[in-house]
Amino acid sequence: MEASVPEDQLLELALDIFNPAVTPNVASNFWVCEHYGQDPGGTASRPILSSKSFQSWDIIPQFGDVEFALLGPKRAAESVSSIRVAFTPVSPAEDIAIQVSSPIGFDFSSVTFDDPSHEKILTAGPLVRIRTRVIPGQRIIINLRGVKLGRLGGQTDVSITSWSGGMLMRGVWEPGVKQDERLHFTAGFRLPGKINNRLYERLSNTFRRDPVTYPVTSLWDVRMGRPAWVEFHFDLTLPAEAGHYLVLSAVPYKPTISRLVLREGVVAQDSSTNPDQLQLPVPHEVSAIVDYEIQLLLLEGLLAFKRYEIVLSVVTPSAGEVRDHKGPMTWTIETRDGGMLPVNTNDAESR
């Protein structure tokens, strides 16, 4: 025997559903609830005792195949670089709003576009509105140049919406009616943190390590095609975990391992303190030396905003290598975890 439900008792139902791609037409966009009685005689035709219908909600279509990519060339947090936004719209629209929620500090104030049909309506820090024709099913690709990237770094969170009917009224933009959206999209790029290696940089010849034994040659400048060593003091805005890699390269310098030191930096000392007693080594292993790049596997993580020092032996480029290189010789320092972008980078900004 089926259990009965007392009169006037509240019933609550929860359903897992998928919204349609667009709002159904007005005549069919309704929810219908019907209360059936018992089957009177095995006819499988239950009588309707009561019913109720009510209008459903409007559907805001979702952009398809959203892309939010860092084009470069700069990739570190707080640098000025280029971004690509791409998606496939469902509804026609007249303008697009792009707003980055995380990391904080994105700024579109100086943004420009590759496509002359893209017109900047307004910018407000991490928000930019762009006037362009949006046709359903026709992919939209927007390359934004001159974007100030966010602070610290980390996974990006961006919201993209399209609108129609917007207008400027008394100096204030009235956005009109929202058409499509993709809110808090987090499958875009992870913004690399920034490595600041300008705390200290030095290139020295090997004789400077022992000026007592080599009082004259220790004063010489570094010679081409000869052993030398580089030293950097740096910090980073995102932590590097154990298992990540610290990678250094500078074409056409050739790294070697005759001298390799990675240690914590000195925070404070007085004249009576031996610096070596304050500097703890950071456990690591040499993973690979490939051409002009050395990769160190970190056995212990590097903390954000903590000063570190690295000393690395190299062979300086010959005169012919310098001539063939035909460009500035700068050092790239990065931490990597196997992702498409490094966890931290200095964007090759070194001497």
C-alpha cells in the first residue's frame, strides 16, 4: 500500500539538471508540477488532482571554447605584456567586457588591439570594455597589447561578458543588456611570479676567489673563452616547492659544475660575524646541463620573498661566439614545475 501525504504538508524536491544553451521561447519556458491520484482500476491513467505552472528563469548563454592566454614576450608578474582572449559566442552583441579578478593588480589602462575593428570603450584597472561586432557562432579573437600584468603571480581568474544596447550617458557607461557570459574562468594561464635578481649580480674571473695566491690576475677583468663564475642574489614572489627546478641560462655562456653554490642569503650581520655561518645551503641536485642551460632539482623549497644566493661556474663566450650571437647576453633565471609557463621568472632581465 502506498503511503499517503497529509493535506497542506510541504514537499521539497531537488533535481540535478543542465540548463539549455539559450532561454526557451516564452510559451515553453515554464515549470509544471502536477499531483496525480491513485490509478482507479489498473488503467495506468491516474487522475490529476491539482497542478501548478510557473515561469522559469532566463538563461544567460555561456561562451564556448574560451581561451585566456599569455602571449608575452614578458611573462613575469608586474611586467607589461600581451594577452589573447578568444571564445565562440551564442548570442549577437555589440561590446565585450573582460575583467580579471585574480591575481590582483592587472591594469588595462594602456591597452591597444591588433584588430582595428576593436575599439576601447573604457578601462578601469582590471576591467576593459571593447566595442566590436559579435556574431553567433563566429569565433572572436582579441589580442590585447600593453597589459600591465598582476602582482605576485598565480592562477588567473577572468570573467568575460557580452552586451548589447550600451551607451554613454552623462559621462557614465550604461552597459545595456547582458547576452553571453563566462564567469570566473580559471582554465587560462598561470601568471609566473617575478624573480628579482637585481639585488646583486656579478661576473668574476676564477682568480678572484684566491687573491692572496693570485694578487695580480685576481684584478683582471673576465677574459673571453675562459673559466669564470657568476653570482646572483635574488628573491621570488611565488614559492618554489621541493621537486621544482631552478633553471639558469645565458646564451652563449656554458655552465659547468666546478663551482656551484645555492644558499640562503644573509639578512643582517655585523662586522664581527662570519657570513658563511649565517648562510644555510639549499639542498639540490644537478638534473641536467644542456647546451647553455643548467637545471637544478630542488630537494627543499624556496620561500617567497626570502633572499637566496647562487654561485655558478661558467665558460665565457669566445669572440666569435659573441659576434655570432648578435644580441644582448642576459641571464634567464626561472623556477619550473613542468607547466606551460614557469612558476617564477626574471624575464631575462639581468646584465
